[in-house]
Amino acid sequence: VQLQASGGGLVQAGGSLRLSCVASGLSLDSYAIGWFREGPGKAREGVSCISSGGDNTYYNEAVKGRFTISRDNAKNTVDTQMDNLQFQDSAVYLCATVRVPHCLPTGSWGRGTLVTVSS
């Protein structure tokens, strides 16, 4: 079972991107899902997570008010809308199954997607 992130790219500071997390061999509707990122020379950090039903969301203070996590269980996807992107948001973004409310990853890591924000 792997989750794969997509939707990354190059964007200017202040711009927006929408990332998607999809699963192969797994129905996401039973799992809380989290977004994580690995910036250049930085440790992996949690960005946001969402409960299995979508009723509860949690955000890193660094992205609160700019990023919005959502899920469509019918489409088996979990998205994150990233607005007002800043240079420090540049990172490889990954998604994983998590345990809420602390957004602790519980599954294996799949392929991430690179977000590059130019200043």
C-alpha cells in the first residue's frame, strides 16, 4: 500500500498550488491522512492532517490560514490547497496515513511531489 502525492511545481511567492494524495490498493475513507514536507537541509515536518470522515483538521502553525486540507472519499483523494506560498514552503511534500490528533505517521512513505517557491 502506497500513497502518492502529485501537483507540485514551480510558483512565485504569493502564488497557489493544489496537491493531491492518491492511494493504490487502499481505500482512504477509513484512514486519517496527513501531509508532510522535507525542505532542503531540514527534517521532515508535519504540515496538516484530516480525520477519516473529514470532520477534524489540524495544521502546523507555519501554514495555518494559508493551507487547507480536504478529502473526497468518493474519489479516494486527499488534497491540500496551498495559497500565499512563501519561499520557506519549498520542499518535497508527501502524504501518509496518520493517527490524529497529533498527526503521527503510521504507514510507509510513498513518492512525494516537489514544490519550489521562487522569491
